[in-house]
Amino acid sequence: MRRRSVHRVRGRLAECGLMRQLLVFGEREDAEEVAETLAEWFPELGMPRVVRETLAGEDDAEDAQWVVVIEGLGEDALAKVDQLAEQHDGWREAG
């Protein structure tokens, strides 16, 4: 029973555009700065996670990307997030 309700909630979140978003950056400093800015802009979300993501098939650890994980933002807020990511040479992907 519980599993069904979780799927229903996820479906409703998806309909509202409130799914997990990944902001991808080449530099750790950019990812951390964006995470701090997002925590200031959207305090209700808390501090976004910053994780290191190694691309499949990459041999060199320096080719890893840095990802800021955010959840629960609507389309209006995501437009602002997109601009912030672009200012730091990053981009957003639905995750």
C-alpha cells in the first residue's frame, strides 16, 4: 500500500514540475558557490547536496563533474536557477 502512495506523490510532483534537478559543473568551486546561493534564495529547501560524478568511460579522475542536487522547485524558480548555472559555466538536467 505504501509503495502505491509514494508513486502517486511522485506523479503529482512530476505534474507540477517539482522533480529532482541536477546542476552540472566542471569545477568544484562553482558547484559549491551555486549550492550556497541556492540555499540563500530558497531556504525552505535546505543546503543542496554537492556530489562528484565521474562520467562513464572516463579514465582520468580530473574529468569528473560536480553536481548540485535540488528538489522541489517549480518552473518559475528553475528559470532563475538556469541563469545562475549558466553564469558559472554549468547547466541543468532533470534527474
